[in-house]
Amino acid sequence: MGGRIPDDLIQKIQDQNDIVEVISGHVQLKKSGRNFKALCPFHSEKTASFYVNPDKQIFHCFGCGVGGNIFSFLMKYNQMSFGESVKVLAEKKGISIPKSFFASGQNSGLARSLLDLNETASHYFAHCLKETREGQIALSYLEKRQIRKSTIEKMRLGYAPLKRDGLCLAAQQKKISLSLLERAGLISPRMNEEGYFDYFRKRIIFPIFDVTGRVIAFGGRVLDDTQPKYLNSPETPVFKKSAVLYGLNFAKDDIRKSGSALVVEGYLDFISLYQAGITNVVSSSGTSFTEGQVRALRRLAKEVILVYDPDAAGTAATLRGIELLLREQLQVRIVSLKDGFDPDEFIRKNGKAAFLAAVNEAKGFFEYNLERLLNLCDVKNLNGKVAVVEGMLPWVKLVENSIARREMIKQISERLNIEESDVMEEFNKLSQRGKPLAAPEGVFPNFSLDAEGSLIKLIFEKEDILDEVKKEIEPSDFYDGNLRQIAEFIWRYGRDDKLPSSKSLINFLPEEKTRDILTFIILNKTVFHDEAKALRDCLEYIKKRKRLKRQKELEKEIKLAEAKGEDETIRRLLSEYQNVVKER
Ligand SMILES: [Zn+2]
């Protein structure tokens, strides 16, 4: 699995990168005893079961069972190969890896080709924006929107010209395969005739980045009133729309530091806020907020502040967003910008300070909804009051804390000037009607260590017992396939009392499941009160099981020999059988 990068270089990169530093770049960690704890980034949960252990430099989630070291974390989090994760961490510490280790082998694969192609295409679009006459029109449009040159560079904005095969021709000149370009969603086959046409035409191009800054797709915006206003790349093997937040690669550090994230709708909203110095912001890129996006934010922030357009579509997106965020246990606030401005217009006309003031006044989801409904319904008559109550109660139901819920019911009744007990009665009716709210909790495996797991744990905890263990059993004596694999690597690399650390062993284990099980065993809280006795018990158990297995095999073999009348064989087998039975 180490590819062609030498093991000692991998070791050096691993030693210089601290796991707490690496993971806290993506997940909000909280100190918990000797460990760090967080809500797991790999499954949905309400109580933290994701543990990072700085001493051992490994992590494990006791909710979904995922575990590993710094490389495994990045592989899983960024969907990278092992080689790519090594490269990222080497670059972080200024360690150079000779280019030859990244020869064709590790760069092959469709995903890699598509990422390379997107990179090339983004240069083509940037060229069209800056170096062509048509691009000048787009540039002056951006200028009018007060987007600075430095921002255009940083966000790598581009322009797709009107010509219907501009990118096709440019690609052909560079000998890029058109079918790959089609896989990347950048060109489409022509109807009723040979050839292709460009997917993006006469649009400002926003490269869409993954969290590490690689171009995974593009968004295109028209300069006039043509519909659709925004066009995004179709889904490809490297672009899963529903999980991407535009700008997260730029904003992630500031979101983590501030613990809160502003979410806007459009690319330009993001860009205007970011260039004004409001940097804990991302864009849900036009589409309505998705669970995948919420989960990406939950890894970094406790609170999400929605700043959507005040029109009907924006309000609908806000309501859906609130619900998703509440279900993921995030705090939600909603900014309502004055005069019907979207965030881009607002900050251009009123400036950063006014925008921050509006954020300061952002309302909680309860207040926001109550005010929205009070504006919508005529509460002077009974029907209006009933409509507000019915509109509010599903929101109250989303709140888990019963004290908070009661307080909300009290506020509803006060604002409508009706009896609290009546609202409560309606609420109880609603609770009984609907299905239970509790979101499925991550399955907690009720898994205590058996003899084989305990033995592996003991080997890592007491470094000088391996030779003794090796004298008594072999990896093939392990019954569990994953543990057998772990044992094989321990037996192979652990010589002369020098056992590889669990964090390095992980690099050799080829299967994800095996790595998960190793981190589970290492970070599992099992305490051995008498380690020597525990060791004896584990070995005895494994050996006894081995004998029982041999006993059964011998019984079969003896029966077979008897049927064939092979007296000599029967005698030999019987004597072995007696020895096995005697050992018990
Ligand atoms: Zn998990």
C-alpha cells in the first residue's frame, strides 16, 4: 500500500505531522481526558463518539467504527488515495517527495484524469476572461459588481465564450480526448450531427473547488437576463453536487476558528462577502441546502447563520435549511437584510459594518418563524391565530429540550393572547400524531474484546511479550480473518522486541475494515487488572480452540482410515489424538 514512496520517508512525514493538528483542520475537537473528542465527520450523530488519541496518533469512532491514522483520515475525509494523502502532509511540512514516486501508477484512474482536465479547463476559461475581446465585456461586468482583480485571481474566475466549440477546439489542439471532456461534463454531443458543443457558453465561470482546493466542477453565470441564470457542471465521478459548499476551501479555517458559518445562496454573494473580509462564509450554490452540506458544516461549526435572499425562493430555502440544521443539532440564526437586498447588493451599498450589524441582529429560528407567521396571518381573528399556532408547532416539535419547548409554547400564547394550556393541548395532539422525532443514532457496537482482540491489545500495551507469544501461537491460529491479518503484520514486522507502533502498522494494512478494527482494539477502554494472567488466559483460550479443532479433524480422518482399513494410519492418528486430548 505504501506505493513506491519508501517506508522511511512515509515514517518521517507521519512523525512530523501531529494527528490532533491534522484532524482539527477539518473537525472541531474538544479535549476529553488524554483524548480529543468530536461529533464524527463520517456518520450522523448527536453525542460525540469520535476519538483522537494524541499519544498513539490514531483515531477511532465508536459510533460507526471508522478508524486509522493521519493518512487514513485524509483518505476518507477527502476521498484521496494513500499516495495523495502522503503528498498533502509532506507538503504541509515542507518535505519533498521525489517526483518519480508520483509516476503514472498513482496518477491513473478516471478521477485523477478528470481533476487534471478540470485544472486545464480552468486555465482556458481564465485565459478567455483576461485575454480575449469578449472576455473584456465579462471583466467590466465584474468590475461593475466591484469584484477586485485580486479576487478574480484568488477565486480563479474565468469566462466561457459564445462560440459553440471554443473549448472543444482548444482541447483538440492539446490532444485532450473529447470523450474525457464529455465525462467531465464540459462538452455535450450535438443533436443529429457529428461532434460536440461546449456545455458552458457566454457565461462567467466560477471554478468549484473541493475542500482541499482542487477544481472539481464549474458554475456559470449569465451576464444578462438569459435563463437559467446559473448553470452548474453535471455530476461526475469527482463532483457530487449535494455535498459541496462553494468557498469552503477558502473559509474552512475561519469557520472553525469562529465556530460559526454564514451560508449564502450565490457565488457572487460569497465572493462579495469574502472580499469584504467576512471570511467565515460559504455558498450553497443556488441549490437548496442539502444534508451533505449540513454535515460538512457540522464538522467545523456549532452555529450556522443563513443569509438567503428575502424573496419567496429564498424564504423556502431558509425554512428547509433551518429544519436540516436543527435535525443535525446545529444552532441556527437567520439574517433578514433590509430593503429586499441580497447579500451581494447589501454589502456593496451599505458596507461591511452594516452587514455585521445585521448579522448581530440575526434572529433565532423560533423568533424568525413566529414573526414571519405573524406578518402573514391576520391574528385579530380566530382563524389567523389558529393558523399561527399550527404553523409554529411543527417547529417547536423539532426542539428536543422540554424546557425550551415549554418556553416557546408560552411565547406563542402570549403573542396571540390565548391560553398557554390550549397551545399545549394542540402540541400534545401533534406529538402523538407524528412519527417519533428521534433521528436514528449511530449504531453503537456493543463489542467487548474477545481473547484474540485482547491479545493484540496486550501485545501493543506490553511491548516485551511478543517473543513469548510467538513461541506459543501463530497468526494462522487466529480465528477472525481481520485479526489474523493484523497478527500476520505484527509477526512479520515485530522482531527482537521491536514492535511497529499501531500508527505505522496501519500503513501496511491494505483493508479499511482491518484498520478500523485495529484502532478499535487500541483505543478500546478495556483495562487488564492482571496483565500476566490476562495474557495466559488469552493464549490458553486460543491454544485450546486450536486443539479442539485438531481433535475434530482427527476424528474425521480416523473414520476415513477405518473405512479404508488402513491399520497403520489408524494407529498413527490415534496416538496423535490421545496426545491432543491429554493436553487439555
Ligand atoms: Zn462515526
